Amino acid sequence: MFQTARLDMQCWHVGHLIKSRCLELRIEQCGDAKLASLLTLVGIKQFQAIDGHERQKAYPARFPVNADSIGVELVGRSLSSVRYEAVTLLQQDSLRWLVAELGLAFAIGARDVYRHPEVSYKNPGEARSAKWK
């Protein structure tokens, strides 16, 4: 395990545009009229509009962004455009330890840890086999 940036330094790990937490996690309870109107847009315009709408909210009403999150990188080979090699047992152990330590240091829980594709428009296969809970 290697630390490549200080914890008080902002890095660019989340992705350029964030998804709607409401739509991704509790779509059946998502009663945001403004958000519903943004869903009528198409393609990148929809993604940009949703991102702008979400960034007006504070965490945890929205997904974390670069300014209020810590990125953890698990290194592995890309096997295709949607698949990566499985996380090793040693990586799993290190990830669980790191999430526990960060949880103690910053008073966060496993519920505050996300895979890139959950919060932003990145490769859907990223960190698929990672388990920290």
C-alpha cells in the first residue's frame, strides 16, 4: 500500500460529473421536481445538468465530490472495456484495514465508501470485486 497524496490535499479522483444520489440509491423516494425535469434532457446535457443540480447540495444529500472525499486506488489490469482483474486477497485485506482506519480518523462508516461507477460516469467494472464491508 502506498500513499501518493496528503489527506489535506484535493485530488481529482471522483470524476468530472457526479450522478444523482437520489436517483441512484432511492429512486422510488426521489420526489425532486427539478431533478425530474432534468431527466428530459438527453446524453451529456443531462449528465451536466444533473451534476450542476447535485453540486448545490451538501453531503450526504449528494454523492461526495473531489473537495470532500478521499480517493483510494486499487491497482489491477484492465481485461476489457468493462472488466478488470479481480482484487487480490492482500488488496482486500489492505482495503478493509484502510477503510477502518479512515473511518476512525474521519468519523465515517462503510456506508460513506463508494466505487467510482456508483458516483460518477466512469467504467462500470472499476472495483467490482472490492469488498470493504
